[in-house]
Amino acid sequence: MRQTDGKTSSLVLNNPKGLYDPAPYGYSHVAQVAPGSRLIYIAGQGGESETGAFQPDFQAQVRQALQNLCTALASAGAGVGDVAKLTVLIVDHSEEKLKVLGAEMAQVWGHRMTPTCTLIPVPRLALDAMLFEIEAVAVAPA
């Protein structure tokens, strides 16, 4: 299988004709996984620091959660280019928060296509201070 950046990969992301361009919102429509690939599941990462502290600002929590995601992926020998699927939970979701998420995703993913994603607005998360949580499924060669 080939990814859009031309590298041989276990993962191909695409946005088929007939569907709107989701890139400004930080996701792709379709992820295909090659047979025999190794799946990596990353638990929901919040915006907490290594000490467990949360910044009160939504954008700071998104940025920290994405850093936490990168740390978890690296521990399994993967990176953001290997992520096939994200699930995002946002407390009191709004279009303004969606713009923040899109901008932060663009910073982390850079020129790569972003993975498929489902965003779920929620009234609260596991801890009172949590405003954002992101989980991932990544793909790597077996």
C-alpha cells in the first residue's frame, strides 16, 4: 500500500471525490490498512502534564494532549503519520473550538494527511479540569 506522501506504508489515507474537503478540520474521510499490519491502540490522552496538572485554557490542553499522543505513539515505535483513526472528545464543543483543534492538528501533522476522526461533544470528561481528550489507532508494519 502507498500513502499520499509516496512512502511505502501499512496505511493509506484519502478523501474520495464526492465528499467535501475535511482538511481544514483536521481529518480525512478514509483510512485503509494493509493486511498483516500491526495495530497500536492509544488510550485517551488529555491535556495533563506529566505531573497530572491541567492548564485552564482549551488550546493549551489540546496542544498538551497532542504532545502526549506523540509520546505514546513514539513508545510503540510509531508517529503521527501512522495514525489511522482518532476519536476526539470536547467539553462544551463549539465551532471556535473546532478551529482551535484544526490549527493544532495542522501544527502536529504538518504536510501529512490527517487521519480519520470522529469528534464527540460531551458535557464533561473523567476529571473536572479536563476540556479535551484524544485517542488513536495507529498502524505499523508487523
